[in-house]
Amino acid sequence: MRTDPPRVVKIHDVNIDKDYIAWIEEIKTRYRHAQIKAAIKVNAEQLRFNWQLGRDLAIRKVEEKWGSGVVEQVSLDLQAAFPESKGFSARNLWHMKKWYLFYAEQTTKLHQLASESETTNKQSLTKLKQYASEILQQDIAVRDNTSFPEIFASVPWWHHVEIISKSKSIEEALFYIKHTISENWSRSTLLNCIKADFYHSSGGAITNFNETLPFPQSELAQAITKDTYDFGFVSLKKGYEEEDLETELEKHLTRFLLELGTGFAYLGRQKQLIIAGKTRKLDMLFFNIPLNCYVVVELKTVPFQPEFAGKLNFYVNAVDDLIKTSAQNPTIGLLICSNKDETEVQYAFQGIQTPIGVSSYNNIQIKKIQDQLPSVEELTKRIRLLEAELDQKARRETQEI
């Protein structure tokens, strides 16, 4: 078979300058964006298909009509018709049905709960109404059993499977969906956050973010905080000091970052700032990428005291003035104490214009006495160092004689 040689095109009279290069880069960028949009559209259409198939399996009551093995039969028929396509396993079809039912069965219940103001406190009522309104606006309506919620289109299929498999309520599921979209969570990050019960533990710190930060930054800042941080990975001796706690948290930095939540970058411990000719040290400094701001973390091994808020306010102002750039959002301060009283914290916050919050910690493991004693290796090392020091001292004395 004859193969023609590749055609060589000679280009004459072309002057490649900076404008041309910039134009080509612009074309490349537009094409990449088009590719991303195309991928998103494909994902959205696949999800819409999964939703509709799950709906069919649910509302047609296929097991009652055609027998208990009908889902497996549908799987075989679809795989035979579309051998090149993946996702038609019986297991995946059951996931589609479960996905649809998870939302369809709970939407009406949630909306009813939001209307029961007599038995619901004000805060819970507001939350329920908010979620119910958002859900209904996204067309998750049981009354027609057909609508596909467009917000789902931005989340990969297996994220959806994990969310409905591990969430106990529609509120919790939507919480993880929104964070997956806003923070671009990978599947592993999603699973880590679900395992850490991020839904129940996030946003619980006592803060003044609503008063000191613009929306939506205030909401995002509140979401990254916790009422109580689990320091179960830390082991300290009885009567430990703040320096000991800092050392252990830095020693187990990966675990500490996971406990803080997604988007935190560690910038250092005992960060020095020169203020009015004096050296001041921050316990720990972080940068939160989604919020685009510095986060000053102060640790206290005692319960909250009102003067702690003033010191944290001082540090936050200093970071804003000395480190933060104009492109970054206002610095946030987070005080983590052994315990706190909400009334005391609220009084301490009055008049403070910087965004700060107060949380507590628990579950630190206290070492047993035998665990605090030095090991054989440590004792041997200390003895050798002592012997070396004594030997050097003896040599100096001999030389002096």
C-alpha cells in the first residue's frame, strides 16, 4: 500500500512578535477552557442519565412488576447493547436507585420539619427553612419525581455515591456537595472530611466573623472553624505547658492539619514580629488558601480568659500591618483553649474589630509515669555524653598542670 509523504507547508512573510505570541496563548487558553466545559457537560449528562434511571427503577417498582432479579437483567441488557460503556453493572444501578430515593424521600419530610415552628427552636428552624428552600429551588421536588437538581452536575458520580452512603440526612449530604464544589475536593479529601465528621464539627467556634468580615468570606471563615478540636493524636505528660503542646502539634503536623480542615498551609511556629522595637512571637501561623488569608493560632493550656482576646487582637492587627499584602483578605485569629465559657467570650469580643474566634480542644493523652521515664537508649546516650564531658574536663586539668 502506497503511503504519501507528509505534506510540508512552507510559511513565508510571517513576523512573530509579542502580540502574535500573546494571541496564540489566548487561543490555547480558550481551547483548554472549552475542553473543561465539554468534560463538565459530559459529566452532567451522565449524571442526569443516572438520576433518571434511578428514578425509573424506583417509581416503576420494577422488582414487583418483573421479579427480584430484574435490576441484574437490566444491567446485562445495557452492557450487551453498549459494551464500550462503563457504569452499567448491577451494583451501579442499585447505587442510582439509592441516590434518587435518598433525596426524593427526604425532601418532603425536610420541608414539613421547616414548617413546624411550634416544636422547633429559632436557630434550627432558620437552618431547616434555608435548606428546604435551596432544595426546592434546585427542583428536587417529590411532587413530580422527574426533576434533576442542577447543582449535582458539578460533582463526580462516585462523590455522590460516597455522600449518600455515609450521610445521615439531606442537610449533611448537601453540606458535602457544596464543599466539594466550592473547594474542589478530590474523592480522598471528601472521604477524609466525612471520616472526621466535618459536617458536625465545622463552623462551631464562637466568633465575631459576621460582624467583622463581608459576606461570603464571613460564612467561609466560620465554616473552617470547629467548636472543639480533637487532639487525640497528642500525648503529653501531666501538667504540660503551652510550649509542650506546640511541640507535639508540630511533631504531628499532618494530623494537626487534617484536624484543622482543608486548605491550611503551615507557615511556622513562634513566628517573630518586630513591633515598636520589641520582638513578639506568634504561637503558630497558617495561611488558608480558599479564604486567601493568614490565620494566627494561639494555644492556651488553660480555660479562656478575657485578656486572651486582647492579645489575639493585637497579633492579628500586627500580621495585617506587617505581613499581609493588599491582594490578601483580612487576617483571622483563632484561639484554642482547654475550655471556654460562651458568655465570657462574647463579652470579651465586644469592641474588637478584627475577625477572631475561640475554640477548645480535648482528648489529649496523658503519659503514664513509666512512659515519661527515659528509655535504655536515652540513658545510654546521656551516660556517654557525661563520660565525654568528664574526659574533656580531665584533659583540660592535665594540660593546666
